[in-house]
Amino acid sequence: MGRSLYLATLTDDAFVKNLLVDLCAEAGVAITPLPPTLRLRSRGDLTFAFNLAETHAHAPAPVGAVFVIGGAEIEPFGVAVWR
């Protein structure tokens, strides 16, 4: 049977974020911290990064990634795709 966690308290956003990061690490789930204006989606071997901001954003691509659209710096309201 699995493990569950019941949390009944008033907290702040930082506490909840730290708790979820710790639980993911404990479970072996990889996470990619992102700014609130960057979205990632994966389809097959491609990763898409959508920049929803009015400023440039850095693509969180791994070292050695090959960009098929855009590059490591994503234009405002732009997209980058890598494999």
C-alpha cells in the first residue's frame, strides 16, 4: 500500500512549495523550477517552452539539447523547441 500525507494547517506559499519539492525529491520525481510566465510541454522526444512574458526568458534545456525552433533565449511571447 502507498503512503499518504494529511496536512491540516494554515500555511504560506513558501511552505507548500518547499513541502512539494521535498516530497518530489523523496519520491524520485524530477522537477524543473520555472518562472510563472514560462510553460513547458513534452511531446515524444520534443520539449516545448512557451514564454508568456514581455521580456526574454531562458529555456531550461539540458546541456547538449538540440534546438529545432528558437534557442536558449526565448523571445517575448515566443517559443523554443528542443530534443
